[in-house]
Amino acid sequence: MQLKFVSEEGRLALHPECREAMANVSPWMRHALFHQVCQQIFQDAPAPSAAGDEMRDQGFTTLAECLSASEAATLSDAITQTLEARGPNAGAHAPVSDDPAKINVDVPQTGRLRELLLDALPRILNPRVEAALETYYGSHFRIFSSVTYRTHALAEHVNSFRWHRDMAPMAQVHIITYLTPSGVDSGATMVLDLAQSLAAARQGYRYEQLHERTVDLAEIFGGAEAAPAPSRPDLAAGDALLFAPPRVLHRGSLPTTGYRDTFTLVVLPSSVPWRHDVADFGDDLVFRPTAHMTLCTDPFRARCPEIPGEFQRLTSVTEDWVLGGGLQP
Ligand SMILES: O=C(O)CCC(=O)C(=O)O
Ligand SMILES: [Fe+2]
């Protein structure tokens, strides 16, 4: 198929003649093709970036001091205030339910918290983070959505707290800015690197269904000795973890006391820098809920809108090349 393009709201969009053909390729393929187009039109030479090299080589990296300790603390306080204002059972000081599947309190990104997050955005997507992402992508990137979580201590590990890769376009990257410290007791995100994740895929590890996920790497690798040691980045409040969730196995680890606060930006390749989208389309796009599945969107259109009915087309079985294949970004 030869792709032809038109301009739509100052963005690269598919020529109407090509839209039908693109509607028939799989969601993973569609996003991968768009990424290749973004790479071909990327003119800039990103600044050398050790973090970008790490993203490419191992699928994750950390960036220290994106926010100062005091700015992170201010954001964490704003989370407390936002939740307290919603009532005594809204998750400020305890989980919202006994159901361990609801362990993450999804904090409404409104009012003062929203203003503070918007103000912090240029410091989170600072030149070091931009260079890392541009090096990794070989293209510009866009913000697709974001989520703010407070996670309380709990004994049992569930869902995203079990080993998984995200059902998302291969190029999706999460930037988790920790607003409280990350460590053994304070809650963290644990990751296997690309080679280890590929080894798990070769063992046949499935993770799409929540009940298929395990918390124990020994179960995946057939014994504790064979299991690789995962990375658990120790972070200070204000540091960020960048990782490729569809490509590397990962899981959250719960705090043993108190709570963990995080702000996650979901980013994807783009034909223009992220600031252009925010300037042209407004702040709301920063706060699109993460429940909107990226796979069900059309990256070949401005704002990356959802495709009606696309969710029904997604089967629970991921394509082979995604599951265990090249793992290309
Ligand atoms: O909560 C965590 O640390 C894990 C988050 C996660 O699974 C993701 O961002 O895809
Ligand atoms: Fe995940």
C-alpha cells in the first residue's frame, strides 16, 4: 500500500483514499506504521542522551530531579486536598474499597491539582526527558493521556501489581513521576529489561487476561534460579521513571506503610512536538483519561481520536509479533 497524506489542522493525516486500507490493518500495525512515518519526517538531531540510549537498549531509564522535592511535596499535598474535599471515603487516607483490584485511587485531575500539574509539565518534559524520548523514538512525541494515582499499603498484589506488558502500541512510553519516594517499602515500579522480557516471552508467558498474571518470576522462568533479578529503581520524590510498557515486563510494588503518589504521562510518537498540540488543541488533551485505550485510536489524525467500534475488533489474543517477536518500538 502506498500511503498518501493531506494536512488536517496543521497535522499530517491520511489521504481519504488510504483510510479504508488503513482501517483493515491491525491496531498494532497501524500505530507502528504511523511511527515510521514520524521517523521519516523528523528533521532534528536530538542532543546526545545516555537516558535515550538506555531506553533503546534496555527499555527503561530513570531521570533524577525532574521536580524538586518541595514541588513533589506540594503536588502530593494537593492530592490529599483533592481527595479530602471529596469526602471521608474518597481515598485520601485509606483505600476506597476492600477490593484489592481497586487499590489505586484514581485522583481527579481537577482544580488546583490540575493547575499544579500543568505548571509542572515543562519540568517533567524537560530537555533531558525530551532528548531521551526523541533519541528512543527517532521522532517527535505527543502526550496521549495522563493519570494521577495514590496507592495505599496492602498485603496482596493485584492486576498491574503482577507481571505484565501493556496492551498498547509498541511505541507507547509511560513517564511515571514519583511524588513520594520509590523503594522497597515506599512502593515502586519493578521492570525486567528488554532481553529478560523477551526471555519471558519465549517461556510462553501470557499476561493479557488478569487471572493469567503472576507476581512470582519463578513461575515464569521455571524456578527461582532461572529467574532474572528485576530492577526496582530507588527514586526520590520528583524523580521520573521512563519505560516502554508494551515491550518490557513490569509490575508495581505496593508500599508496606503509608501511600505512594505518582503522576503518569502516556506518550506516543508524533509528527510535531508535544508543545504544538497543547498550544493548538488546549490543555484538556493532557488529562485525557488513561482508560481510553490507545490501541483503539487513529494516530493518523490530529488529536489521535478514538475509532468508533474499534474496541470490538481487538481480540484478547495479541498478535504473535507483539507477544514474542521483534519487540520493535
Ligand atoms: O503502578 C505501577 O508502578 C505500575 C504501572 C503500570 O503498570 C503502567 O504504568 O503500565
Ligand atoms: Fe502496566
